[in-house]
Amino acid sequence: MKKTAKSNSKSTKSASSSLWSRLHPWAWIKRNWWRLLIIIAAVIAAYGVYLDAQIVKQFSGNKWQVPAQIFARPMHLELKQEITIQEIVEELELLGYRKVRHADDTGEYQLKATGLRIQRRAFHFPHGDETEVAVDITLANGRISALRNLDSNDTLSDIYLEPWLVTRLMSSGREDRMLVNLDGVPPSLIKALVLVEDKDFYKHYGIAPLSILRALLANISAGRAVQGGSTLTQQLVKNLFLTNEKSLVRKAKEALMALIIDARYSKDEIIEAYLNEVFLGQNGNTGVHGFGLASLFYFDRPLAELNVAEIATLVGIIKGPSYYNPRRHPERVTERRNLVLRVLFENNELQRSQYEYAINQPLNLATGASLISGKHPAFMGLVRRELKNVLADPNMRESGLKVFTTLDSVAQRKAEKAVNAGVKTQQKRMKLTELQAAMVVTDIKSGEVRSMVGDANPQFQGFNRALDAKRAIGSLIKPAIYLTALERASQYNLATPLKDESIQLKSTYGKMWEPKNADKKFRGQVTLVEALTQSLNVPTVNLGMAVGLDDIAATVRRLGVNEPIDIYPAMTLGAVNFSPIQVNQMYQTIANNGRYIPLHAVTSVLSPKNKPLWQFSNRGEQRADLKATYLLNYALHKVTLEGTAKQIKKEFGDINMAGKTGTTDDYRDSWFSGFDNNILVTSWMGKDDNQPINLGGASGAMQLFIGYQKQQQPKSLVRRYPKGLGIAHFDETSGAVSRPGCANTISVPAILDALPPVPKTCNGEVRGPLKKSLWERLFGS
């Protein structure tokens, strides 16, 4: 019995031991290791397939949402164009061209005794792709006399400089990048990147175990993270797909994805993606990603134009864009740059002379202003409004489009300076506070908006007065009245006498209105041209009532302003509310000889692949009589010679201009619209609360115009004499047609076929048409 019990006890222990051996994890693994490996392999394979699908979806498609690029207008240079060397140089400096003794490389220019030599960059313009080219520009007497392609030695009729990148419309991701292709990347960048960040890049399969082990030992030895073992492929994976979480699981996932990418894509595809993805700095609250954008951000030049020292700087920044921020820590960055240069030298990628020259170079950093967001907010406000009409889909407006605008970047900066300085001067002179201003500058012939300022602080991104401040325009309405009259050539001409006597008119709500001239004087009678030149109110009201208020409103609409107008007598003195851009539209049609072209800021939109999506195509229409408009512009020119804007003649000498001052009741608004041969400027000054500023059109807004034009090189006003126009002579008192040489006459341009016959004598007696001489009958007058 005892033996049996003992046997049972042993049997129980054996069974228990057998059960434990079967259930113990290590024992189970030992027996089933091959099954476990199969399961793990299957799980990893399945997970790999999942990761592969994720990788293919992003890596093979559009990896990044690139912001829309907003470009200024390209400078167009053509034969016989009136321009100066300084104007071309200003544009080149803005574009980041380098002034050198002999221009041999792209992005360089040199000054010559008679002009310039430019190594123009390649660019895809809205009209097509243009390659790099060396151009010689010769100027004579303030005009381009010759354009020559130095590569082919061909004569050119015109050439474009690439447009300046104004800004980039950010997406919600707050990342900014400018994509580059491997073909356009300097070889020295690839060499430096691989040697410094991943020496075995072209040998490993996405991960480098020895590098990881080496980094692990170094970190353990130092007691902190002093070295990284990630390959370029792993860095790309982390940036594209993963977070910055520090864990073994994330590291394993990173390694697996790196293996998949290396197996699926070529080394060139991987390194091109890395060049476009890597984080290289912070521009405000927007990350700067990729070498293409970093090149502009730090050096204001395309990547292909960087020298080896600048390339080494960018490669050095990769290790820590904040720690090696070149604008905050130039000493650190210089040391890091020189380390990169030394690596290149030790690997025989640089000769000793090149290395020694490069390490002694300054950082040569740009200001970074070219990529500052929020530049020129007033102009960009107009661009955004137009894009809403052109591209209805808001996502499309931020998906890498190339938007070409009319902005003249040099002129914009000058307009901003003129407004900012002008407002400060007036506030100090007049002891004013909260004085505001706006300015709109447009190209007369094309209707293109060249610059726009919407606030006394041009960088203010709030209320845009240039577009949205509707204010009474005062005497700026007068040209519309005089044009309405001059288009009735049989009734009115520049010598037509107008009454300047006290009048009373019934205005709104039956109240009596008694207009007065600014000087409170009456002259009895003045000529039409004198009334406009001196901006006299009473003669203008008389003329306006005679031609009809409805007809004046119709003229304003013909000139391009669609704002509703209340029809009552005070409108003849500008009791209508327009914005600066509306006023500019009205005067653009006048300055353009009566031809209306809608003002616009966007000219073309291209897709990310340079496919045309939209283009401005309005050619305009003739909305006012050509001859009558010439007569009006003649009078507006006289305004700057001897009228309310005569200071312009004093400031600019022999440069002919035209314009009109405007002042509203109690000096609440100060206006001026003026133009030279090419550009029209409308400026306004006032207060948002509509309080008086005690500045007239000449003492206020016109000073902004003068301040702007002094920075420019204005072109003298020239207008072709329309057929049917000629100089005629009129009696000063009666306005009747007179003979040349008679006493008390004035001589002004007139529409000849609308005039009565010329008297034979000076006393007014008419004996029928004058007989033509034999010479006149044979050969004409």
C-alpha cells in the first residue's frame, strides 16, 4: 500500500512536471519557435504591405501641398523704350542679381559705359518657356537703342526679365517649400549632403546597422544623445510619415519604412525627396522646408546660383535649424559651415585653394525680406479679390498655382515710402493725429495696377482704404463735367465763356444752395479752360447745370465708375462718394485718351505644371470722344503749369504732367489725380472719423504724388494730336472765333470742323468763307 501511494505520488509529480513543461513560455517557444517565426514573419509582411500602401500613396503622388506663388509683373525691355540704366538696375537688384566686373554666370550683371550686360535666368513665363541668355543692352538719349543676344549674336526686339516672387499663399499646414528637381541642384550640394549626413547612402539598403550601433555606443559613453545613426532615408521617413516621438516602436517602424522606400524607389528619387522635405528654418510662424526655399530665404538667390560656401552653410543647418540659425548665431553657423567644407576637402571634393577661399568667406546672408509674409497688403487684397472671381474653388487658390500680377515691386516700395513719409510730414506740420492716406498707381495704357497703399502704415493688414474708403471726391468730379461739355463741340470749346457770378440753386429737400469759389471771389466771366485750370466752383456749377446732371452721371459711368450717384446740383462740386481706385479708374480713361480698360491686378494664372488656366483679355473700348479728351488733357496739363497744381512745374521743370486737385467741404478730404506719359497716380488724405484735416488737394494729397514721382524718373507727357484738331483763335470776351493776330484773343486747341467760319477781319465781320489760295487748293492747308 505504501509502495502504491509512493508510486502515485511520483506519477502525480511527473504529470505536474510534464504539464508545467508543456505550459511554460520558454519551453513552448523552444518547441514551437519555427511556428512563431512564421507568424511573426507573416505579421511583419502584412504590416509591411500596409506601410507600403501608405508610402506609395504619398511618395508616388503629390508629396506636398505647395503654396500658390504670386509674382510681380516681369520687366519688359524693348527697342526705343524710354527707360534709364538706374531703373533697370533697381529691378535687377530686387531680383537678386549680383553686380560683377564681368557677367559670366547666370544671375549676374555688369555696368558698361553705354548700358548693361545681363546673364538672365531661365523662367517659364505665361507666354512660354525662356532659357538662360546673355543679353547686351545699349541705351542712348534715355532710350534703349540696341538689344543683342550674346550667345547667338542675334539682334533682339525685346526681352523679359523674370518676375519677382512677391509672396506665397500659405495653406493650412503652415509649411512652405519651393520644389527642386535633381537636375537643377548643384552637384556639390549632393556630395556635401551625403558626406556629412550619410556617407554610405549609395551603399546601404535604407538603414545602416553599423552606424546605428556606433551612435548607440557613443551615446552610452557620453551619457546623452550626441550622435545619430539615421540614414538620409530614415530622416526622410521620419519627416514625411512619422512624429518626433522617441520610442523603440517608432524607431522600428522608421527602419521598416526606410527598407521599403529603398527597395521601391531609386536613390535619386529618395535624395530628391529629401532635398524638398528637410526642415531648414522658421520664417515667422511658417516652416521653411527644402533647399529650394532655404536658398531664397537665406541668400535671396536660386539654389543653382549658390557657391560652395553657401551650400555648406545650408548643409550645416540641417543638424539643428534653431541652434544653427545663421541670423541669430552666425559664429556657430560659420564654425559648422567650415566643418562641412573640411569634410569636402578631406574627401577630395575641394582643392586646397578652393577650401581656403571658402572658409574665409563671410556668410553673406540676405535679409530674408523677400519671403516675409504679409508684404504689400493693400495690393494683395486686390489680388485675392480678383482670384475669387477667377478661381472659384478656394483649395485651387492654394495648390501650387503660379499667379502673375501687375505689381511693379520697385514702384510699390516707393509708393509705400511716399505715403508713410508724407503722412508723418503733414502730421508734424499741421499738428494732426490719426491722419490716414491711400495711393493707387496704374499703367495708363494697360489699366494694370502697378502699386497700391491702403494705410498710412503701408504694412497694416486691416481696412484697405484704397479699395474700400468711399469719400466725397470734391473737385475731382470736374473733368467729367468739362468732358461732357467738350464732347458737344458745336456748343463748347476751351474758350467758351462761363459766368462767374453769385447764384442760388434749390438743392436737396428744397434747401437753397449758394456755391462759392474757394477764394470767395467772383470774376464775372472766365473761359472754360481757365475755370478748370483754376478749379473755380461757380463757373463749373453753371456749366454742369447747362449740360445736365443726368448727362454728367452718364459720363462718370462711361469713364468706368459704376457707383450709384445722387442727382442733385451739389454733385457738380464732388458731393459723390468714390474710393481711390474708383477715382483712378475714371482718370485712367481720361489719361488714356478716352479709352476705357478695367483696372486689374491679375494677368495670368498657370497650373503647377505651367498649364494656362486663365488670362486677362479685355482690350478695352473707346468710351469718350478722342478729340474732346485731348482738349480735356490739355486743360489738365495747364493745371500743373499755372493752376492749382502749379507746384508740379516748379518741382519737375521741363517734364510735362497733368492732374487735378480735389478738396471737400471743411477740408475733410484732400485728393489728387495726376499723370505723366505712362503712369497715373491717385492719392487721398483724410481721417477715418471724417474730421477736418485743414489740407487742400494741393497742400495734402498732391504732396504724396510729388514725393512718389521724386523717387521715380517720370516720363514727360506726350499725346498725339488727333486728326481734326488744330489751333484756333477766339475773342477773350465773347468766345467768338477770331483771326490770328487780332487783339484780345486767346489761342487754344479746338475741334476745327465744329467751329463757325473764321472772320475775314478782326472786328467780327464775316464775309463768307475765306477763299483759299492756289497753293492751298492744290496742296491743301
